Amino acid sequence: MSAAPAWLQIHRGTAPLIVSFPHTGTGLPAELAGQFVSPWLARRDADWWVHTLYAFARELGATTVRTAISRSVIDVNRDPSGVSLYPGQNTTGLCPLTTFDNQPLYRDGCEPDAAEIARRRDTYFMPYHAALEAEIARLHADHGTVVVYDAHSIRSNIPHLFDGQLPQFNLGTAGPTGEPDTACDNALADVVENLCALSGLGHVRNGRFKGGWITRHYSNVPAGVHTLQMELACRGYMHEPAPGDVEVHSWPTPYAPARATAVRDTLQQVLRACLNFASRRD
């Protein structure tokens, strides 16, 4: 197996569980940095500290796959064809042109054209998914069943993307057809949802976030590949500024271990439930 590029971080476990981190990266390739309005804007919409929050996953024997490249360069959780995963709703694309708050990411005339998008797809998107596919195949061969858990977070209030305050736990199980509850066995989705409900912190299943490209593309329930996405509200593990006040001096705030305790405890139960589900089908 050839060595992965430095920005692609893979930890190989032996349990039938993969945790994917497609949006925790903040890296900006040197040749692109000057094209953005500012490096901060190009990093602002990262899933801040999510890979830190899930550090316990390796102790459970899970495999983790993470890109250190910012989603503003290319979003590895979008359809590579550029087709929207949420038709009719505000969202960001494969190579986003705006922030979550609909601010331009690029200086005038610096937006990526078709050739540049294709280059980024070959350079960053394809290696990430080649790694994910290889890990799914490896663990599926060993266990017969594997759960792919796509880990995300987002600010609690983003009027351009959704109304009101986002629940703490947002479980997405939309599979290949884009319809809810097709990405994984309903029994697994039920257990995960119940654990989120028991936290008392607020949850929804297939609400605003139903699952991205990773959840929908890799799901193959008949063959034993079950996928789900967990979108967290950032307030569960870091301090969030007031809506509309996400400025350079206030965002991102540091990871707050004490604040994260309740959310982390539930997530530990969720990943154990994923392992138990896959192991019983070994």
C-alpha cells in the first residue's frame, strides 16, 4: 500500500467501525491561500475540534480517516459531480464559493473554474475516498459487517442554512436514494436515536441534516455496510458566540473538555452501540 499524503490521516483499527472526519481540516495549500478573501474566512466553517472530541474512538478499536485540508478548498462530503445533496435549500458545494453565512470566499476573479475544480478533485477528493473505500473493504472482509460513522459539527444558529437553533444531536440516515432511513439498518438508527434522546440535550433524526455524500454513497445495507451521519451543535463542547457575532476575535473558541463531558459520554455510548450492532452480525 502506497504512503498516504501528509494531509490524509488514517488510523487503522481492527473493530468493524470507521469514523470519518471530512470537515475538521483547516489546511490551505500555499498556491491557493492568496485567492481567498482571508485565510480566516476559508477556515471558519470547519467542524472545529470534532476529531479531538472523538479521540476515544481509537480506544474502541475504530479506524479513523481524516483530511487536514479545509472544506473551503474542496468538500469531500459532497457529490463529486456537483449535484446538490439538498435541492431547494441553501447549502455549500463541492468547491464552495461562499461561507455558511453567504459571504464570498474568493477575491474577485479568483473563483475556481472547471479545470481547477477537477484538479482539486483529483488531488484531494479522490485520495480521501480511495482511503475510505480501502478501509471499508478491509474491515468488511474481516467482519462481514461494518459501520461507517460520519462525524460532524456546526454552529447552533446559522440563519442562511436553517431556522432557529439546531438540536444538539442531528442523526442522518439518508441512503443512496436520498430517502431517510435507508443508509443503515433501522434497528441501529433506533438505538442511536434513543441514546441521543436519553441525553436530554435535544435531538432530531433526519431533520435539516439527513446525511451527506459519504453516508449516501457508501451505504450498502444488503451487503453489510451501514452508514450514518452525526451532526453536532458546537455548543455542546465549546463556547459559541451570540448569533451574528462570529468574528475573528471570538471564533473558534477553544475545545472545552468540561463542557464536552455530557456530549462525549453520549457519543461513547453511540459508538459502542455501532460496534455491538456490527459485532452481532459478524
